[in-house]
Amino acid sequence: MSTARVPCGRPHTLVVDLGFGDAGKGATVDRLCRGGGVTAVVRFNGGAQAAHNVVTPDGRHHTFAQFGSGALHGVPTHLSRFTAVDPLALAAEADHLRALGLPAPYALLSVDRAAPLATPYHAAAGRLRELARGAARHGSCGMGVGETARYALAHPGDAPTAGDCASRPRLLRRLRLLRDRLADELGPLPAPPVEACAEAYAAFAGAVTLTGEGALRDLARRGPLVFEGAQGVLLDEWHGFHPYTTWSTTTFGNAETLLAEAGAAGEGLRLGVVRSYTTRHGPGPLVTEDPELAALLPEPHNGDGRWQGPFRSGHFDAVAHAYAVEVCGGVDALAVTHLDVPGRFPGLRICRGYGIDGELVEHLSAGPPGDLERQAALTARLLRAAPALWDTPGGDPRRWSEAIGSLLGAPVVLESFGPGRQDVRDLRSTGKSKYVSGKGSELSV
């Protein structure tokens, strides 16, 4: 990516999903990394539960979880201290990348020593908690990322980190303590022996580059960075619809903290990603849900999961996505994906208002972080909501793109029309990036 093509002259790009996840961050990051010029992709939240799909023109497909979605272009990945690192899942992902023709995936990977370690003990504990909730389950990927965050908050001095993988005695001590504490609380954990995990983790430490303070500053000085977020803003730990949320900050916050620490505060373009229709996995509010959409729009790369629950589809929810923009403090630009869908499903619509308890609601206000009682009350209201105000742009994808840009208040700079890399268009290279505001004015980028 050439810095000359970045709006506002900002050399770095921060990518977040303005929905519940699965909007197309993988294809977006892959497109940003095309053509060279990107120094590294930086992961700044979540962990191995991420599932960012990239399909090459020759049909190769990879679901990126911990490696950055620019890896098939040879772009290095840096896992920051805000990322839960799972070396076992990482090894499986590296094997698949090798099978696709990337000869040495670990040579592209650096990991902050302070990054928390996600283990089979975390995963087993998280699954046991979810099973105990029964019909009141929150939704989980079953990978232990939330449990990793929970344990690190409860035991900050004992929580294992990526750096511990280079010290077998310390790693064994921390893994045993972790296993025993969780087993005392929840009962026996279906997980491998500590010694087997330690052996695999030692191999991980020998294969990747473990870094400390200053690594990101060095990367930023070398050239543009792409910060790749996981999950979506509507699942944010503080601003999502509690309790159907993640133990992770899914806004731009962590990425901007990392940029500031690298001496590049304010130098990141805030890019929000949305589909032309709104989706989510598992339980929780989806006001515009339409079972007919799920039947008409099969998902080749997103399916129902034992832990995540069913994959659900609805019409474009402008109220919820505008709330996500507000939660983020605004976005500079948008990537709109799945723009081939309006032409294939002419009945697709945009919801601009809800009916809740006899009231028309066109705007959801963001609250202060940390007020989970407020967020739970908001969730309860949304579970009673129904679409009440619609727009129908028709089947023209350009009208959809302009409508979404106008409703969310930012120019559309990337558009995608299918799952393949060749289906993604960068409008900045064509000079066609623009949106029409509610006042009729036009902004070009």
C-alpha cells in the first residue's frame, strides 16, 4: 500500500468490524497489503477465535486466526500484548499456510513477550462455564480467549505469557498453578498434561521472534502498518450488548494505544468494515434478523458451530452500525463488503429505525465504559425491538455503497463483491471514493 493513496495522509491503517464480526476484515486487510509497501500487520485484540477469510484468484482459501491476513502476500505479522496467543492453534494454522505455499510462516511472525498465553486449560474452563449456563448461554467460540482474560485479571502476577514459553521452569510452574486453580473451581478439566503443553510451547518460543518494548516503534519507523482487529464493535466488552459480548476491546482503542507508544499518535486511518447486510453468530440481539435471508444467502466460510451457535442473517441495521461508529468515536473511512448481495436479493433493505415498546428509536447513545448494568438494560430493550423504518436502495450496489456511507457518515474507500481477492476494489486508486451526506453535500477522497 502506498502512503500517497491513504486518505488524510496517514501512513497507518486501523481496521475494525462495525458489526458483530464476520464483515470481511480478512479480505480488507489482504487488499490493503496487496502490491507491497506494508511493513507488518499488527493484531491488537482477540486471539485464536478470529476467523478472517482470504480466497486467492486460483482458489486457495485460508481462515486467518492469529497470523495477519496479509501473510499470503509475504507481509509479516506482529502479535501485540493485547492479543491472546495460542501456540497450539498457531501451529495448526502455520501448517495450513505451508500447504498453501507459504514456506516459512513463523519467519514472518513476531510476538510481544507480554501477550497472554491462551491454553487448553482456559479453553476447557470456558466451555464448562458455558455449558453450566444452559439455555442462558452467552455465546462462545470455545477457544478460551475470554477465560484467558478472566484469569489474567484475577491473577495478574501468575498468568502465563508468551515470554514464559522461553523459560521451562517458570512456564511449568505457571501452567500447573493455572490448571489446579481452575480445576479446584470447576472440577476436572479435559485437557492435555502440563508437560506436553510445555514441550509444544518451547517449540513455539524457538520458532518465532519474541519481542519486548520498542519492537512496534521499530516497525512503525520502517513503514506503514495495518492494524487488524478481531470480532466486532457490537461485541465489545464494554460497549457491546451485555452479556452477549467478548472479553476484548474491539474498538480502535488498543490500536491507537500501540500507535501512541510507537511515537505515531494520530497517524492511523480509522477504517470501519461492514457488510451490505447484518449478521451475527449465536445468541443476542439481531433486530433485523430475517430467516429468509439465511436460506437465500448460504455462507461458504461461516457456519453454525457447537460453541458459537447458529450463523444468523438480517437486513442492514443502520441503527446498530451507527451506534458502533459512535462507540468508536467516529471512523475516517469505510469498507463495504458483500455488495453483490443486493443484486441477487432485491428484497434486501436498510433499517433506519426500531419500534421498541411503542416508541420509534432511530439512535442508540453510547454510554461510558464499565457500566455493564446500562448495557444489559440496552440489550433487554433491543430484544424487544422490531424494525420500523426502512430504506430500499434496490439492486444497484453503488446506491447501496453511497447509502451506507451517508448513514454512517464516512467515505467508502473499499468495496467487495464476492469472496475472492479479485472481488475487492480499492476506490482510492480510481478517485471514485465518495459519499453523499444527509445535507446533499459530497465528499471525495
